[in-house]
Amino acid sequence: MITVALYIAAVAIALALLLNGWRLLKGPALGDRIVALDTMVINVIGVILLIGIADGTATYFEAALLLAMVGFVSTIAYCKFVLRGDIVE
């Protein structure tokens, strides 16, 4: 039963990544592209977690946690760069 749920979740995340890629390429504004990139990071975290559940090891969960921290910091830095033109004041 868990394998069926993993396949359904993988298809849903793949569709979400496809739609995020479309928004990243065709976004009308820079803010839309930043949000699409941040959402893609969240979806990749979901893919890593699905692989971790399927494999049954805890290493993937640690990698997902690290990617979540790096993704958050990079989104904040990119937004600050767009707004102010400088990351470090």
C-alpha cells in the first residue's frame, strides 16, 4: 500500500516541478521567478524525502534538512539582492 502512495506522490511532485519550471521560464515578473525557484526547492526536498521513504534510510532525511536550510537562506539572499542591489551591507 505504501508503494502506491509513493508512486502517486512522485507523480504529483513531478507535475508540480513541471509547472514550476514553466513559471520559472515564462514568469511575467522577477518576483514570480523567485517564488517559482523557491517552490522548486521545496519540491526537490519532497523528492528526496520520497526516496528516503522508499529506501528506508535516514541519510536522505538529513540531506533534505540541509537543502531546506540552504534553500531558505539563498531565497532570502536573492530577494535582498533584487530589492537593494547588495547582499552584504
